[in-house]
Amino acid sequence: MSQNQNRDFFPHEILQDAIGKSFAKSNSSLKMLAILSFLGGGYVGFGYLAYLRVVSGIPAEWGGLAALLGAAVFPICLICILIGGGELATGNMMIMSLGWMTRRVNIGKLAKNWVVVSLGNLAGAVAMAYFLGHYVGLSEGAAAAKTIAIAKAKVDMDFGRAFISAIACNWMVCMGIWFYFGSKFTSGRILAMWFPVMIFVLIGFQHFVANMFIIPAGIWVGAPVTWGQFFANMVPVFLGNVVGGFLFVGASYLYAYKHLLKEDFSI
């Protein structure tokens, strides 16, 4: 194997790969998108359940350590999605935008992907919140206070702050995906994606799909939160996540490295 084959990808090569993936995703069948997006929402639920289990088992006076350890286990969701197979709305906000900006994907296919994957993620995350969180009780009992506190904090944030928080969130999530594309080996991909996702959870940013799990989980455990507040929260968080993935990752790297791409997209 040559030295060139052993190295990881340079940023402009990651960009080229991501553009190719956008075209492939745009041609995915409805059935495939529905199944993989349901799985994606479910995997995010697993990540949040692991987070709740960790932080709820550590004394309150060690809150900083609890937050760190909880955030450290959450990235299992992105590992399952990217390596096991799944669709995540927030990642597709960056990938599909690249396809649209380079004219590989039309606006209709972009909209179809975002709508189908968002609905599939919603179904998967809510199913996890109800069956494992509420019915089995994994987000209740010892975890109830933390579940309620997080759900309440999410919906209490006003539109502007939720929007800005969501931008920062998907900036980090999409960087994790970007780093994943940059490695050729599974071990490197896991390590590369781990820390950006861990950071967004540790700080407490607003994530479109994660909120699909934790807010319904909070409602079912008895948080003073309504379904109307849940759906109202989805609006600024979706828009902020789009800006974070589209502008701060996709567009930024495209305009920085477009002169190094194999094709002239005349952007």
C-alpha cells in the first residue's frame, strides 16, 4: 500500500466526498430513507438514555463530572448512524446543502430528503422516549429529575437563544461527520467524530433530533411542558441547525476549497 493510500483525507478531499454522498442520498428510495431515518432517531434515543443513566447516578455535588461523563457516552448514537447505517436530519442539512450549492441536487430532492428524514427521526426518537423511556422507565425513577430539568430548559429558551444555540450545535455535529469522512479506518472515524458530538452535549446546545427524544420523555415523566411547546421548540432549533450545517460547515468549506475540487461547479 502506498504512502498516499495510508494517509487520511485532506479537507478538500473530504469536501469532494461529501458532495458525492449528497448526490447518492438524493437518489435514495423513500423506503430506504424511512427505515434508516427511523433507526437514526432511535440511535439518538439510545445516546440520550445512556446520558441520563450516567448523570443520574452521580451525586449532585459532582455535577461537572456527571456532565462530562454523560456527554462522553452520548456519541454512541452517531457511531451507530454513521458506521452501522442510519439517516440523521442534522447531518443531512450539511450534506444535502452541498449537493444543492454545487447543482448536483435540486431543491425538490433536498426538500424530500429533509422532510422524510426529519419525520423518520421524529418517529424513532418518540418511540424510544415512550417505550424505553416511559414504558420501561429508563427516563423516569432516578432519572426523572434530570429528564424534567432538561426538557423544561429546552422549551423555556426563547426563539432567538434557541436559534443561536442550535447553530452552534449543528456546527459541532457536522464537524464530527466531516472528521468521519476524513478518516479511512473505523477506529480513526470513531475517535474523530467522538469529541465534537461530546462537546455539543456537554455545553447543552439545542439539537433538533435529540430534542425529539428528551422533550417527549420529559412530558411523559410529568414535566410542566406541553406538546405545543415541544412543536414550537422544533421551529427555531430546525432553522438554527440548518444554518449551522449549511453555512458554518458546508458553505464555508465549499467556498474555501472549491478551487481544489476535481470539477468546476461555477458557484
